[in-house]
Amino acid sequence: MGRNLGPKSKQERREGMSLFLKGDKNLLPKNPVIKRPFPPGMHGPNMKSKRLSGYGIRLREKQKAKKIYRLLEKEFHNYFVKANRLAGDTSENLLRLLETRFDNIVYRLGFADSRDQARQLVSHGHFLLNGKKAHIPSNDLKVGDIITLGATGAGKKYWQERIAKLAKVETPGWVALNPTDFSGKVISLPAKADLIAPFDATLIIEFYSR
């Protein structure tokens, strides 16, 4: 399974915004995106802002989405291909496919502070999906699917410390969290109003359709 292992702060500074790749650390005043609001590299502080071409604008939106969902190019492009084959608006389809990934739902439920952490928890087999072992982060979850913590997990230090955080989690309306037993359920597919992202999915479709 390919991963982007580059420094997260540099990835965010390249896009000029916090992508919350480091979870709660992105909210701290010492966040590098705030302290050094310029691209990484020795010439970063002196780089003049330049006007991007139409291609450049679309490329940057794609790069943001890839970094947010922690995907490499081949896997991300495959999501575009799949979204394009589905009925309806392709940009909405793309966002919906990304949002219903197993690791993303674990993140949305508040079981992890970042998508990287959520992917690790899934890969290491911490969760059951509909009562069965599941360790593939890219699994596409459906309405009615239930995520539960494995039998040996609840007593571990990580999950005991997680209880207080789960009590404050605000989950999207299409998933339901039960913080007392570390479980969650997909109660519907994300509606258009739920598909809010810090990038323009329409421009990503235009990038791949050129």
C-alpha cells in the first residue's frame, strides 16, 4: 500500500493552507503553515506570488485532495474513473467515494486524530466491520455497515484516553457514533450538503477530463 511519507508540514505549506494532516497539532499557534506562510525550500521566503495558469489551478486542487485523503496518483485517478462511470454529478460521486472509505469513516467518527492515524488503526486490525475482521483502509463502506472495536482493544491505553475526546466529537450526519462501546454506523450516504471540502472537486474533474 503506497503512502506519501514526505514531511506533512511541507506538504501543507506547498498548498498554502492547513490540510489537517497532523490532526489537533494543526490548531496550535506554532503550526508551520502559520509561522512560515510561504512554500518550502531555500527560495520560499523570497518567492513572488505568481498567477497560475488554468492547468496549474486545476493541478493544485487535485494535489490538495490527494494529500488530504492520503492517496497517491494511481489510486486517486482510479477514484476519478469510478466516479465518472457512476450516474449523476461526477464531482459529487468522487467526493462520496472518498468519504466512504473505511479509513476516512474511522477518522470522521473520531477514533483517530488524522487520516494517517486512522489508516494505521485499520491496517493493524483494530476494528471489525459488521462483526468480521477487516484491515483494508480503502474498503468502500455501504449504508448499514457497522464498525466496532476489536474485543481486545477497549482496555488499551489509547482507547481509554480516547473516551474523553469521543464525548466531544461532532460527527457528520451520515454516520452515527456510539462512544460508550467504540462503535459507529453508516446510516446514509453523504448528501450533497455533506460533501464540503477545502478544494474544488469540479476543477479536479476538469483536470482529468482535459
